[in-house]
Amino acid sequence: MAKTNVDNYLDNETRNIYNTKSNNEVLDIKYGLTEDIIRQISKEKNEPDWVLDIRLKALKLFYELSDPDWGPDISYLDINKIATYVKSIDKEKRTWEEVPDEIKDVFDKLGIPESEKEALAGSGAQFDSSTVYHNLTEDLKKSGVIYTSFDEALREYPELVKEYFTKAVPIMDHKYIALHYALFSGGSFVYIPKDTELDRPLQSYFRLNAKGAGQFEHTLIIVDENSKLQFIEGCSAPGYNELNLHAGCVELFVKKNAFLRFSTIENWSKNMLNLNTKKCFVEENGKIEWIMGSFGSKVSMLYPLSVLNGPYASCEFTNISFAGKGQNLDTGLKIIHNAPHTTSVVDSKSISKDGGICTFRSNVLVKPNASKSKLSISCESLMLDSESRSDTIPVDTIQCDDVEFAHEATVGKISDEAIYYLETRGMSELEAKSLIVRGFAEPIAKAFPVEYAVEMNRLIELELEGTIG
Amino acid sequence: MSLLSIKNIHTIAEDDHNKKILKGLDLEINPGEIHVIMGPNGSGKSTLANTIFSSPRYIKTEGNIYFEGEDITEESTDKIAKKGIFMSFQTPEEIPGVTLANYLKSVKTSIDGKKPSIYEFIPQVENTMKELDMKEEYIKREFNVGFSGGEKKKNEILQMLLINPKLAILDETDSGLDVDAIKTVVKGINMYKNDNNAVLIITHSTKILKGLNVDKVHILVDGKIVKTGDYSLALEIDENGYKDYIK
């Protein structure tokens, strides 16, 4: 029998592909965070003054603001030891062939351009601080769709960018968003004009390659009225002993009657501090779907915010986190219901193993004007042993009477009886656990695009075998 | 050579080492035979099935178990399954999120050590389900989730037929089943049974035995087999109960 793609995928892949380290020549590398460095970055990028002003303001804020007084300890982060800017390519490429071989190799091994050919309307790739590649099909370019690196968008569409940039995530939001705005580099800009539906997704892949480096990409997406977009971002990094830092930012704007599905698979290596910020504004009858898979990193702090600003706006949030040994994944979401008849559905699952910690914070605010709103929140966690931890921390603030609200949380341990049952069917303990965990994750895996669902299953297997990182 | 040979097995409970359950049990099963174990509650019937399978809930303190001449006393549960022993559970587990089809594929892969051909395996599953009077759409449902007691037991028989073990142990497979479901289970056993394999049925009642060619009936009381006979012994128990065998 011919093997399916899925089988091949599962058979051939190992953690090694994620660990591929490129020996590409680095053109420029800067450590630490000073005004001088910020000015240099801005100059190299040929940025307008208003952008440099934002960077400098943010720099000041970073040193003024303090670490959050809750969540995982990140006080050991020394920004002077982080390579805050790593330039590995002088100019972004239009065709995959032009990308330098050393960098292309890494992405090839991750299967990035392969998946582009049939399944995607466009794709981009970032390597350390530089966007190496962005491409969009010709017909979409003609219809006015914009998909470029964020740096290029600042040069080519300054007015459009200026209108939205920092408007969803303000620079004073928290210490690490200030850091982001001081150092941002790369990321994607997407504009979908009115009445435009993309039948295939756009995909951006972020690879942090350099040892001890930080990645500060900025992604800004605007889906205009009556339009539809699916956007996928993938993130990975090889394992090092030095601390790496990711402080990206995602700003999303979903206009009237528009739809955006924003899917993320984060598979950072276990030396990564992942302090990412994502926000979305949704207007009347618009819909945002967040689909998140968080696997890697040493510490993650990530709580996407959806603000439902127009009547009948809705938000669907689907999440899975897997924390293994030495990992502390502090994730969750925030939703603000700011108009009547708004809906949110949350389905989150977390798995922890070998002392891993999963914390899920859901913070929901229903404002007095949000009558007839509906909220359904479900958080399930599965612990594979008794050393692991799993917490769900709900904060629900309902300022309106006329609301349908359901919040469910369950915490479970994998049952010895179920493992024994599967062992009597010839499975080893590991195979038995893997089957149970895959079943637990299945409803979430289904929400991912197929290549990513396969990758997620593979990541689960790798996590269970403990070979990751 | 006997298929299964149990010599003087003694067990205690894992969570209570003072609790002796099997107290020197012997049993010989040859290829082609159907054996029945009957006994009052708490006599050690289910413990026997789980002891053969090296369940972590029991500790063997004395004696040996041989399968096809090989000592499997200390063997792990999954290896015992791979050697060709199957057990139908009294209370089968549920595996949420895993469809019956995917579950069966995983089981088949584990037992055979290689993935089954989907083009052959899925039709085989569908045909077997039809024989067992199971609804076709169940193949896409999550394994045992929301299944009735009877459906779960049929699911056990389905696995037995697909795995096709050398020895099938059926632990209280008939309990809680209605007349039609019992008929289906009996049909399944007869489909499975041939001259080279064997069945060990653990039961409370004789209902399941009527359509089968039973070779031997053993009465298990207080951790030991106190009497062995043919099918007529089961009928006698049905009539008089265990009172003559309880000291």
C-alpha cells in the first residue's frame, strides 16, 4: 500500500530538523539596548522620523516599567546579553531561489516552501531579525491585497501603516511591549481590501537562528469590510544553552462583516523566553478566530486580547499548550465584550508532564452596554504525572445582566486503568499515553490546517518521548 | 504441549500486601479447548485474568505461568499481549478523541508490529462489525465514549476477532447483557474459535455457555480451583449454587 503523506511525515521527522543550525554569515549583530543601537537600527532600515520617535519613546519606557508582579519569574533576563539585532541578509528576496543556500536549507528542512506550493496564497519567512522572503500570488496582488514584510510596508505604504500601527497594542502596555517597539524588526503586513475573500491562507514563518538572540517581529493585519483571511504563523528555533528572547507583537483589525482566522504554532526551543503580545479589534458582525498551539519555550507569557467593538462581533479561541520538563507556559486570553449581541467561545486544553507547569488565565469583561451577549468558556487540563502542575485562573467580570455565560474547567490525570487497558492491547506505556494525549488534543488538532495538525501530532509524540530541546 | 499452564500461582493485592487472593492455583489449557471459570464473588476470578496479564494491581508471590512453554510470569503486559493473549474487560475503558477506526488501527499496529493495510483492514473491521450487529457509523465515533454496556462488550469481541489471539480470556463478558447481546457474543466466540486457539471464560452464569462447546468447567473458591468437570458441572452450579463448595 502506498504510504500517505501523513505517514511519511510522521515516519521521517525527528526533533533534529528543528535543531538545524545554519552556518550562514551574519552581516551585522548588535547586543544590548542603548539609544545608539536603536538609532543605528532605524538608520539601517531607512525609517521615517516618526518611527524612530516611537522607538526612542519605547526605549525610555522599557527602562521605566517594571516586570509584572504575577506569573513566572523572568528577572534573570539580562537584555545586555541578548543579541537584539541580527542581520543575516541584505535585501529581502522575491523568489525562493534567491534566498542564500544556508538559510534556504533550514526552511527546506522545516518543510516551509513545500507547503506553500499548493496550499497557500502567499508566504513569508523571517530569519532572525530579517525578513528573507515574501511572496503573494499575482492575481491577489492585482486585486489590491498587500502582503509584505513590515519593514517594506513602512517604506511603501507609510500612511496605511501609520493609521493602524500601535493602535491595537499601545507602546506603554507593558515592559516587554516597550522593548518590542524599541527593537521591532521584520514581521508581516497584510491588508485585505473590501469585499475580498482569500480561499487559501497566507503563512509567515519565523525562525530564530542565532545563539542568544532576540526576535521582535511586528505583524499588522487589516481585514477590511466583507473580506475573509486565514493567516498562519509558525515559529521555531534550535536549542542552545544561552537564553533567547521572543517579544513579538501582533495587531489585528477585523472590520465590519469581515473574518480572520489567525493560527499559530509555537515550537520555540527550551531556552526561549516567549513574551508575545497579540490584540485584535473586531467591528460589527466581524469575527476573529484564534487557533494556538504552544509547545516550546522555557517560559511563555501570552494572552491574546479580543475587543468586540461592534454588535454581533464574535471571537472563537482554541488553544492547546504542552509543558514538559523545565517549562512554564503561562498563557490565556482576554476578551472584552463592548457591544450588544457579541459572542465568544473559548476551548482550551493543556497537557503537562515531568514537572512542567501550564497556567491558563482567562480574563473576560462584559461591559454594561453588551446586553444579549453570549460567552462559553471551557478549559481542560491533563497531567501525565503527579509532579506536573496545571492551573486555570478565571477572572470573569460581567457588568451586564442580560448575558448567557458558561464557564467550565476540568483538571484530570491520565488514568492507570486506561494505560493498562491499552497495554493489554500490545501498546507500551509510552504508546498508550501517546494515544490518550492525542485523543485529548484531537478536537484542537482538527481546528488546525492539515499540515499543522500533522506537525502538532508529531510535536506531541516528541514531547512524550522527551527528546525535544 | 499445553497453550497456557499455570503452576501453583499465589498473588497478593498491590495496595494491601496482607490481602492474599490467589492461593496456589493450577490450570492447564490446550489448543482447541474452551474452559470456564465459575465461582462466587470475591473468589479471585478477575484476579486470575489480570494475574495472567501481569496487572500492576497484583503481585505474584509464588508459582509460574507458562504460555506455549515459555515462562511469562515476569513478562510485561504489552509483551504478553504480543505473544498472543487477549482479554475482554468487564468494564472496558473509554478513549475520548480517538475514533474506533483509529483505535483499532493503533491496536493492530501494536500487536503485529507494523501498520495494517488500510485497504484490507477497514473492510475487515466493517464486515466484522456487521457480523456483531454493530452500527456502521460507530467506526467514526470516539472509542467507547457514550457506548452502552452492551455496545462496549461487543467492542471487546470485535477486538478479539481482529487481533485473532491464540488465547482469549473473557472476563464477565456476559454480565449485564440482554438476550440478543449474549447471542451476538456467543456468535463472535464461535467465529473466533478453531482447533489451534483457546478460550477461557470467566462467568457468573451459564447463559453464555449454551451455544458453545465447553470442554472444562472449573469452580474457583477462595483463590483455588476446588473442582473441575465438564459442562454438566456448570448446570449443577446453576441449579444448586456454590454452597457445596464453600467451607
